[in-house]
Amino acid sequence: MQQITIRKATITDCAEISALISRNAKSLLNDDFEGDGLVFFLNAVTEQAIREYMEQGFRYMVAIANHEVIGVIAIKDFRHMFHLFVDKDHHNKGIARQLWDTISRESIKQGQTEKFTLNSTSYALPVYQRWGFTTTDELQTRHGISFTPMELVVE
């Protein structure tokens, strides 16, 4: 089994983060996009967009294997999970869980004491449910992207 390192992402990771999210969105999330939803999403995860999110205070963590970004997670305001993607070739190895555990622990250290929220794709819904997230509203569609709002109360 290869060594996985989880670390805080930097501006120099933006291109790799964008590429990882883009290629996996195209292959894994097609059921969640309607009309121009994929185009809207891809425009929201360009290298420049990721850089801007970081500059706005979004916290990104990356999973590295063999000097390559194979997973990424982002959180806004230490409470709203914004991105979580693991390269499809690395699924079912616990990498997403390692990313979540790392960023949620850091968020709690930063004062997050109430709950975490996210908007789940249909693909990721079972994963988040296994982690203890519960659905807070019905399926919604915004900008051609379908998602289910979820939360996890901090205990």
C-alpha cells in the first residue's frame, strides 16, 4: 500500500486541485448535472477559482501519493464542506475519510462547536450518511447542479 500524506494545500497546488476535481466531476457526477450544470461547475473549479477560494479564506487540504495530488477537501468558515474529491483510481482506500477527519479536527480546534454542513451529490450521499451526516432538506437543483443539503452535529 502506498504512503498517503495529508497536508494543507497551498497556492502552488491550485492547478493540480483543479485538474483532479474537473476530471472526476466529469466521470462521476454526470447524474447530478442538468443542462449547463457541468459547464457552470467546471468554471467554478478552474485553477484561478481555486486560488480565489483560498484567498477568501477557504481551507483546502490535499492527499498526496507519489508526489501527486490524489484527493482534496475544502471547508468554508470551518463549518461548510465545499469540495471533497478523491481520484477515482484511489477510491475505497479511506482517503476521503482521512481528509474529512483531518479538516474536521482542525475546524473544531478553530472553534467549530455546533455543526458541519454540506451539499451532497447523489454519488456521495451514502458516504456522508455512513459518516453520520443527515439530510436536512429535499433534493435541490441550482445552476443545473443537483444536491441534497446535509449536516453533522458536533458532539
